[in-house]
Amino acid sequence: MEPVREKYETLLRILSEFDSLVVAFSGGVDSTFLLRVARDVLGERVCAVTATSPTYPEAEFRGAVELAQSMGVRQIVVESNELEIPGFSGNPKDRCYHCKKELFQICADKAAEAGFTVIADGSNVDDLGDYRPGRTAAAELAVRSPLLEAGLTKQDIRILSRELGLPTWNKQPFACLASRFPYGTEITAERLHMVGRCEDFLREEGFAVYRVRFHGDTARIELAQDEMPRLLDPEFRRRLLEFFKDAGFVYVALDLQGYRTGSMNEA
């Protein structure tokens, strides 16, 4: 049996041990795959919980709702405002801990109300290679990570997602908008809106991989290396600058290193 297939069989065994399951569902590659497989194993005994918040773009939320509906999975939508969480808006290095703890607590509350016994997230093996304070919150609230437990990597999940016909198999990585700010930089609703607007512009212009990093009055754009040449076009560059300045930025810079996960952890 191929290694990926062995891991998949392990995942099926893990999920079959649960009486019922609540999945913290964002609509990303990992949580979508987990929700689909959990539905196949547990049927109506699985439920998705998705939180709306200022750090979660509307387009991502709509995508998550559509995915849950397409799978026929019950979805509970809750409101979460991370900016009201003590210790979050100051953007400390453990920001994700505070956010994830609230999210998982919401999931735990909803699970208890609905009579579900286990909470799970979409963490995988690759998540162990970056700074992830949210893992501490998961451990504190006994959140399971079946994909990680089965030894699945991001690439494994993409391969299996494609086999299952999931539209997210080749979806680009996404992290909440709070990850666009350097540690110690205050996160506000206005600043989140600035970043979100500018990323919407890049998405609507057809860019596949992008981040807009907030540095005060400067927006630092990260793109895939093969998409950078588009900024050489004078007319497109004019429109981009006009939009970003209208959003509130004074300066706009292109990061020549291009997009990479966790670039804010480099400082």
C-alpha cells in the first residue's frame, strides 16, 4: 500500500473511533478535507463550526458556507471579534494562542449544546515546522488533530482532496488578516479593512498567491515569483497604486523575495 493511502486508512480508523465530531471549519484545504472525510465516516454525526470575524474576509466565509452546503453537512455560524480579546489587538507573538483559544472555546460550547463529543481542527504535519502558538490552545481544550495524528502532510492532503473531487485541492494557503501585521503593531478594525480591501483587489485582478503586509503607511506586497512581472505594466501599476492609496496607504512596495509562509516570523 502506498504511504499516502496508508495514512488515509489511518485517518479513517481515527475518525471511526469518534461518537460524533465538531470540525473547526474555515473552508481551507485542510479543514475541508477533514470535514469531507468525517462526513463520509460519521454521516450526520459531524458538524462544522465557522466563525465570522474582522480578520476573516467575506469571500473566505462565503466559500466555507458553500462548501459545507455542497457536502450536506450541518454548519453552525458564530460571531467572534478577536479585537475584543484581551491581549490580541496589541499583536504579541502569541496572538494566535488568544484567538484560537476563543475559537476552540466557542466550538466546545456549541458541541456541548448540540450533544457532540469531540472537537477537531485541520492541523497537519507541516504545521509543526512553523511557530504555531495556536497548538497550545488546542492542547489546553483537548482539541483533536486527526490529520496530524494520521501523519498527513499538506501535499498528502492535496493529493487525497483531488481524488475526492474537492475544489480546494489546489487552493492557495490562507491565514487570517491579523497575520499581515508585524508583532507589536496594533491591530485595529480600520487597519484590517485596509489590508482586506487591498487583498481583494489583487484577488479580483487574478493573482493566485498574494499577501499585503502592513507596515504603518507602507503596504508590502508579496506575490508568487512568476506573477511579479505583471507589476511592470505601467497601466496596471497605476491602477494598483491608486487603489492602495485610496485604501489608506501612502507607500506601496513589492517584496522581491516573493510570497512565503510565515514571513512575519522572520523579524
